Amino acid sequence: MSIFLHFINKKICDFKNIILQKIAIIINKITLGKMAEGSVILGDCFDVLAAMGQREADLIYLDPPFFTQKEHKLSTRFTEKTFSFSDTWSSNYEFALYMQKRIKLMHFHLKETGALFVHCDTNSNYIFRIILNNIFGKENFRSEIIWVYKRWSNTSKKLLPNHQYILYYTKSHNYTFHKTYLDYSPTTNLDQNLQKRNRDNRNKSVYTKDKDGNIILENVKKGVPLSDVWHIPLLNPKAVERVGYPTQKPVLLMENILKIFSNEGDLIVDPFCGSGSMLVAAKLMNREYFGIDSSKEAVSVAQKRLDEPKKTTSFLTKRDYTFYNNINDMIRHKLVGVDCNFIRRNKGIDAILKTQIKSKNVFIRLQRHNESVQSAVDAIEKAVASKGGSINIVILSDINNGEFVKPRTKELTYLIEDIPTMISKITSSLE
Ligand SMILES: C[S@@+](CC[C@H](N)C(=O)[O-])C[C@H]1O[C@@H](n2cnc3c(N)ncnc32)[C@H](O)[C@@H]1O
């Protein structure tokens, strides 16, 4: 009898628990459903997404732990706090199951026309590809975007890792894609730009001709279609948007994703939002958004950023690397055969010789086309002022007319047209 009563009591208890649980889920659905947009929610994204009514997201971007097997730690300028999050796992199987469970839910919350982007690196890209192919279908894989950045560091015995991946899948074949073009490379000539092309019978690209054999011109082409390799700089230590969150991503990178794959008013979701870089980009670009993070500190820093969303607009991020390559193309041309390192982002110096001459660094500047010789000399001398004794070389462009130049500093400044011969002259004059 008592066993029977215990059984009945337990059933009533279970029933009560189930009812309470259901009520909690309904309340969560109503509150989360209403409150989600424009907010940052604290919690495991699995629990939060499971408790929500279907969200119909247009774009989900996740930058989850990468299976680095590390504790990520960094401090912020907002508080004295050190931010951290854990990325340690017992096996890649555990990691895969954890991610699969969450990505399945994200797939459920995507609109039929929606897209999902997974940010990862070589530690886990192979795991994510399998999970994503299973959930989205191989046919809905669109691109593996390679984010390339410059980083200077002495790594151990391996190539310096300078890229990460953003895996892009869509829920169906109907999706948003705004075609984007980049400028042609500086070596593209006007003819290549204007002349119409088609394919010959061997499928080779040839210029289109009219019946009299004249080449047909067309409107200027829009440029080179954007590829899946994106050169976007890492945040520099002084960037205004940097908040000191470990692995914080540049808003510029997030904006690129939104610009190409979403529209104003779309709902953007970041379920591992960290310091909220994607949410900041979404807010700046008039998208609806919400983020989730399991760390209290992350939620608070993301909320703070959203109160006053900022994006770094440094010279470097505005111009991208190709700008520097253009200057460098001229310098490289002049310095063929000279063993030197090219210097970027310095107003006065373009290159430095890899070996010193008589224990002095040798700095090089190429005179610009719109620059007087005196200005070129002044520029290099100003730039080396704090660099100790040096030898400075200004390579003259073809436009100086015997202009008289007065070096202003005690450093040696040489004006030359042919650098390899000049270097041997400088060396012998210092013997
Ligand atoms: C790589 S960071 C994201 C960085 C972010 N993109 C930024 O720019 O600041 C990964 C974030 O995922 C959070 N996280 C880890 N597991 C989570 C989970 N199950 N649900 C929600 N957030 C989680 C961590 O707290 C961490 O903030």
C-alpha cells in the first residue's frame, strides 16, 4: 500500500514538475520573444534558443570557442577586470556534439531564406564542415571565406598562422547576396577594362569584334568580383572599438558580412556574442539584432558597446592593403636586387636595408611624384629623428631639375638615382 501511495505521489509530483516546466517555457517564450530584439541575453545559447519561439532570423553569425584547448584571458579598458572564457574539451568528439546540438537549434531559428556563418580556425574547421554539411546539406554550402590579416610574431618551427575561416551556409537556394566589386589591380590597362570579351570555340576568353574585325568597346566594368579571401586588418592595440575582450573581432569584418549577405531591417543573431562586435555592426547598419553569451562580463561589455556603438576608421582600415601595395610597387621596382624590408604606415620611410652599414641603419625613401626633393629629404629626416644615427637615402624620381637640397640634420642623407651602385659608393666612402 505504502509503495502504491509513494508511486501515486511521485506521479503527481512528476506531473506538477512537468506542468511547472511547461509554464516556465511558455513564460520564457513570451518574454524572450518580446524582449529579444535589440538585447544581449545571458545564458547558454542552447537553453536560450530552446526556450524561444521560432525566431525567423535572416542571418546567424557565430564566433564560438575554436577548440583551441586554452583558457582565453585578457583585460579591458572599461574596468580593471580580466575577461576570460574557456575553450578546453575532453575530446574533439565532445566539442562536436556540443556544437552540433546548438547549430541544429540555430538552423531551426533561421528563415527559409536565411544564412549561417561560423567563424573558426584550423583547430576546428574540419569539425564544423562535417556538422554543417549534415545539418544544412552539402548543397547549401556556399563559401569558405578566408579572413587574412597581418601579424608579426616569431612563431615556433612552423608557418605563422595569419588567417581564419568563416564558413557560410544557407538554409535553401533562395538567399540574399549583394554582388560586390573591388578595384582592378594597378596593372590592369584601359583596354582590358573597356574591351568586350566572349568565349571562342575552344572556350578561351577573346575580345569581341564586329563584322569588320574592329574590337567592340563596352561600358567600364564594375571591377573585380569580391573573392572569398578578405584582407581586413586585426584591431590594433589603440583602436577605438577595442574593449579588451579576448578574440574580439573587428566591426569592419562584421560589416562586410552584413553588407553582402543581408538587408536593412533583417534580424541578425549572434549566439556566442562575446563583446558584441556583430551586434555593434548590426546596430550601425540598421539591422534588428540580438546576442547571447554565457558570460556575465561579456553581456555587460556588449551592452555597454551597444549604448555607444563605435567602429575604428583608421587610415589602414579605410584604405586596405592594396593601397600600400601601390606605393610599394613603385618602391619594389626601384629596389630590385636590394636586400631590404619594406616599411608600411610610416610617413617618411619606405624601406630599411637588412644589413647595417658601419653599424648604422640605412633608411630609404622614394621621392613621390608630387613632392619636391627638399620635402622628400625633410620627410625622411623627420621620420628618422628618433631612430639613432642612421644613413638616409632618398631615391629621386625623374622630375628633379637639379634642385638644390639642404639636409637639415647631422645624419647622412644621400640623394641617388640608382641604389645598388650608390650603396657600394656609400660603403666605400665610409671606409
Ligand atoms: C570567441 S568569443 C566571441 C568573441 C566575439 N565575436 C567578439 O567579437 O567579442 C566566444 C564567446 O562564446 C561564449 N560562449 C561559450 N560557450 C557559450 C554558450 N554555450 N552559449 C553562449 N555563449 C557561449 C564565451 O563566453 C565567449 O564570450
